[in-house]
Amino acid sequence: MNIKRFEIPGLAQYSYIVASDGKAAVVDPMRDVDPYLDYARQNQLTITHVLETHIHADFASGATALAAATGAELWLSAHDIGEDFVYAFPHHPFADGDLLTLGDVQIQALHTPGHTPEHLSFLIFDSARSTRHPAALLSGDFLFVGSLGRPDLLGEGAKQRLAHQLFESLQRRIATLPDWLEVLPGHGAGSLCGSGMSDREQSTLGYERHVNHFFRLGTEAFVHEILATVPPFPDYYRRMKRLNSAGPTILPAIPGDNPISPTQLQTLRQTQSLILLDLRRPEAFGGAHIPNSINIGAGQNLSLWAGWMLDPNTPIVLIGDGESNEQARRSLIRVGLDNIHGFLAGGIAAWIDAGLPLAHIPQISAQDLSQITPQPAVLDVRSNSEWADGHIAGATHLMLGDLLLQLHHLQTQDTIYTVCGSGYRSSIAASILAAHGFTHLINLDGGMSAWNRQKLPLTKTAP
């Protein structure tokens, strides 16, 4: 038996291949399925089954695409019937206690509701060693290292019920499982599917029972604590739930591998609505960019913030280094942003060489910002916890994910200094403000990290 972990950076999502005797099951696959196909080919495996722990909210599932590419059977939770989200495409219903056999491996479904009503965990038995004692628990978004899955994905009306179900799953459903059982979760640190996750990739059930404080709480304290500590709720999660329950479109290739010349792009932007997504670093974007473009830098955070801030129905043109930006395109389809029209051939340098319009967002150092009098209008777009740890006196706090909904609280004529932890999120904020008519914007270079390195004053008033 072998278990191979795959990770989506930024979303901190883990998927797994469980293999034995040349057969393999893939659990919670991501949208671009070629890494699983490559791994199977390199290891002489036949992917025979595709499993999901639940209907995901944070990323677009690759289950249907992988089944179509391999002929594998889809085994999905049988516990979605009558719930808000149900699998609307053909599959084998996998119910609590059911077994799937792959060579010497047995995979047993364990219904662990709470994060979602239909959530399954998977007990993995290596029958060559023991059919009585499981070797591992693929816990999905039920049990994380150091935390649990958030129970508020279905909204205010369902979160109390789901929190109580999560408590029952923790205290009853896995109560008889042994301490030495390996726990392989569906996410790691950085995911918004739960709070306070450890950066360790796996744990044991006994260790979690001893150090994960949720195990020690009574019912009411548990419900209060789990609901009080949920991370911010990205708006795109609702869209992902709908997409994954219906089944994402199976893409023949990663979209957007289409070079667009500067003159073509200028014509396009004058004749139709486009999202010009600038993938460069904040300082490069601030120095020169196409007017009204949105800056979300390439890298591990692109999926999260693009999914949260961009309209999936508006065509996207990528502005980067002039190449096809394949990794950025993969990041976009992982959150259901498939409408990628292409990329600017030659990047921003080609746009400048063509003499086309440019815009700028100045950057300011922490030291220079601290010396401005009277008090400047500082917009801090960090999370609530970051804000509570210390912020610039007199700043306004508006978490980046809420910015589009709260623009009416800001004055377009004001000079606004945007601030975050490093300059990445504040550059997103500044670019969005600029695209909505704000004309006096300055971004703090290096963010609060630079401010703190200079030992500049902080205050800790409540957000």
C-alpha cells in the first residue's frame, strides 16, 4: 500500500492517491488533473476510482474531469440527499460503513458531518498487515492538524446545527478509533476552511486528542468556540459549492494560452468589458500599469484572492512577463475562473513600447508615512486578527475581502494610503480603488512588516 499526497499552494489543499497492486483511488482531486495522470503513468498505476470527502467550497473539484480522463468510477457521499447541495451528476453513492477494495487496500466510508452535512472521512486498511486495525484516516475537512473544519459554509440558518453535528462527529464517530491512527487531513496551514491549523502535514489521532483543545470542550462551549473562531468567509465559496455540486465544466486544456498584442488589447478594452489582471509585484505594478487593471501578484495567493475579488463572468486578460503564464492560468481555473481570454504578448514592456496609456500608484516607505502630518487617511486591509495585534493609529480597518462591498464608505477624492502585511493585499486594494474612480492612492511599500522593522508606533484598539 502507498499513499501519495499532492498540495495546491495558496489554497493549502491536500489531495491523495491511495494505491495497491497497480490500482489507485484519487481522493479530492484538484481541477487540473494532469499531475495525477503523470504520477499514475510513472508508477504503472491504473486509476480505477475517484473519491471526494465532501462538496468543496474553496476550490473547483477535478473529480468529474479525472473520471472522464481515466474511465474511473466516481464514489461520492450518499449523505447529500435532501441537503442544500447535492451531487447532480452520475456517481456511485458511498455510504457510512461501505467498503471499497483495491488490491490489499480497503477504504471504508465514515460519515463525519459538521463541516458539511454529507462529509465523509475514509479509513484506510492495509489488509496485507491487518483487516481489523486501520492504518490511516483521510479526514478531509473534518479534522485538521490542530483544528477542525468550519461549520458555517451553509449560512446563518444552518451553522448551529452543523456545529452540533461536528461535535458529535468528534466525540462519537471517531471515539473508538485508536490513538496511533495516522490522520491525513484535507488542508494545511493557510486554508480558510478552518482556523488555527498547524503547518504540519499530518498527525496522529492520539496526539490530536491530547493537544487539540476542541476535543476537551463540552457541547455548548464547543459550539461557541468553533463559531467564534471561524476565519473570514470568501464570497466565492458559495459559487464553488454550486459549481461542484453541478460538476465543473471539463476543460480540454488550460484556457488562456492566447497571445494578444498591445494594439489588439487596446481595441478590445475599448469595445468590451475585460478584467486586466496584472500578475506582477506591487512595486512593479505601482511604477507603471495599464489603467484600470487589477494587481493580484502571481504565486501561491493568486487562487484565493482572484477567486474572492474577480467576476467569473467577465473575460480575463493576463498581464505578466510576456509568457503564457501557465501557472497563473492553473491558479485561476482552480477557483472556477475559466473565462481567460489570453495574455498580453510581450508583457507591460510591449505596452509601453507601443506608446499606450499608463497609470501609476506611488509607493511610500514606512518612515515617510510615519512623518506625514496631519494624520493621513490610512486604509488597513488586513484580517481582524492582524489588526488586533497592532495597527497604525487613526487607520481605518476594512478587510480586503469586504472592500468591494464597502466602497461607499470611502471618499473618492481623499488621498488614501493602503496598508497590509507585506504590500501584496494593499496593492490589490489600491488597484481596485483606482478601477472604481479613486485617484489619490499611495501604497505602503513592504506593509506593516516594514513598519514594524522600523519600530514605528502601533496601537491596539479594537477593530
